[in-house]
Amino acid sequence: MIRISIDAMGGDHGPTVVIPALMTVATRRPDIRFVIYGREELVRPELAKFPKLAEVSEFFHCEIAVRMDDKPSQALRHGRWKSSMWKAVEAVKSGAADACISAGNTGALMAMSKFCLRTMATIERPAIAALWPTLRGESVVLDVGATIGADAHQLIDFAILGTGMARSVFGIARPTVGLLNVGVEEIKGQEEVKEAGRMLREANMASMNYHGFVEGDDIGKGTVDVVVTEGFAGNIALKTAEGTARQIGGYLRAAMSRTLMAKIGYVFAKGAFDRLREKMDVGRSNGGVFLGLNGIVVKSHGGADSDGFAAAIELGYDMVRNNLLDRIEADLDLFHARNPHALTSRKSDVVTDAKE
């Protein structure tokens, strides 16, 4: 049995989107159970529409809901211990749930998750990983916005975290990993990226196949299974891809409705256009995973519809079922066992920074 905690108040639409999504997933996954947190006067009427969902769910009233425009510090100050978001994360810490799903404020969710769950022993910073549609299927891309900047050690952490996710979600024994760079040549890029590349080559880990540097257009090609970058570049790439998909979709809709012949052509090609729309629908790959924490937290897009939120739940379900955390911990232990200097070097850097 897999138990998922739900922040029903998160996102632009709250329970009106979240509850139907839970029903969709409950129908597909008979071994799933939900622990729902939210305001009773808003959640109960939605739950009443789905009696079968109520049979596989527990509901807990929370008076406070974190707003989408709250700063992380405000959310922690006012929502810690008592908001629906905090309670959903805390359920993972206590063992009441195996994973947490929220469409709420990203900064607040990350702050609460770090405060409540803490990072894994050798992880300095968590990362947000996204599933990215490609010509070959899907790739894991991280970090897409958890932190700005990353040194070589943090990029290696991200590579190990992303590899664990790819193994869990895609079922690949040894995923290919690439570092996002301004060119594929070893002499190009920032020193942190070049150093991370050298260390990954030398590590020669059994759980990953280090491909080398990849460029921006390699993400959509699906050149590698895992693309690693720091949060600033990753977030820009993600938002650019989402905007481009919507832009092309707008172009197609305008072209297909321009003339009578275009409309007739659309009728004959509707099946092909439906498949194209599915590939370009950013909601179908909805769900940013907070990796590097002692628990599984998935952030749904705030504007996601019920199908999009259901996709985020399915992602969390798959990672629990395929033992994501155990895989990551095993890979981290193996890397540091073979490269003890990496952890020693990081500790010395921290000491130096503290003295300065």
C-alpha cells in the first residue's frame, strides 16, 4: 500500500482541481491511499462528489493555507506546524505518508521541505528535477530552479540524484548523464562545470554512463537520459521550452482556422494534430521533484488542471514504488566510498568559508 499526502489548498484552483485528480489516480491505482490536508469547508464538498475516493482517503482540517504570493519566510513564520502544506510534508517525515504532492508556492514548499525533512547526509543543496519531453521519450533535467549557481561538488550531487530518479521512473539500469554547457568541447564552459565533468569521468560509476557535455538543443533531442545544470540556467531553459510549446500551439491553431481549406485539412489530419498536442502539452509532464531530501516531495504546476495534478501524483507514486530514496542513498554511498577526497574537499571548503 502506498500512501500519498496531499496539500489540497495549493495551486491556482485548490480542491476543485485536486480532488478530481485524486479520484482519477485512485481509479488507476487500487493500492494507493490519500492523506488530505486542507480547509474543511472547501474540501468536504468536493470529496462528497466522489464517495469512492472518500473510502480510500483520510482528511484533516487545517485552518491555514499558504498563499501563492507568500514569501518563503512568511510561509514558515505563519504556516509552520499548522498549514495544509506543512502538514502534508510533515506526514512524510512521520511516516504517515510515503510522498507529498502540492501545487502550492514553490519557494514556500521548498523551505518547508528543507526545514522539516532535511537534506540527505552528503547533500549540501536539494535540486528540483523535471521530466522533459524529448524526441526519444523523456529525460530528467535538474536543477530547474531550487538554487542559483552550483560548484563542481553540487553538480556531481545533482548527477547522482538525477540518475536515481531516471532509474526509478524510466527503469534504466545505467542512465546516460550530460552536463549542460555552452559547447561539447572539454575546454569550453565555466570552471565548475569542467571540474565536475573531470570528476564524473574519473568516478566511472556503475549506476551512470557519463556522456560528457551537452548543449541546449540536446535537451529536446533526448541525447542523454539526465541533463545536469545549476538552477538559474535550468529554470530559464524550462520556462523557455514551456513558452515555445505554447507559441507553436498558437501558431498551429491560427493556421488551421484561417481558411475553409485549412479547416477541411484539419479534419482529415485531426488524429496527427491530437498526437502533436499531447506531445506539446506541458501538463502531461507536470511535476517537479525535490531531490536530495529525506523524503519524496513533488511540486505540481500551480496552474495545472486535474489531469496535470494527477500526473504529478503518478510521478510520486512511481518513485515510491521503485524505491527512489534507497537508490539515491546507495549511489551516494558508493561514490563517496570510491572518492573519499570529494567529501573531504567539500568539508575543507566549508571550514575556509567559515573562517572568511
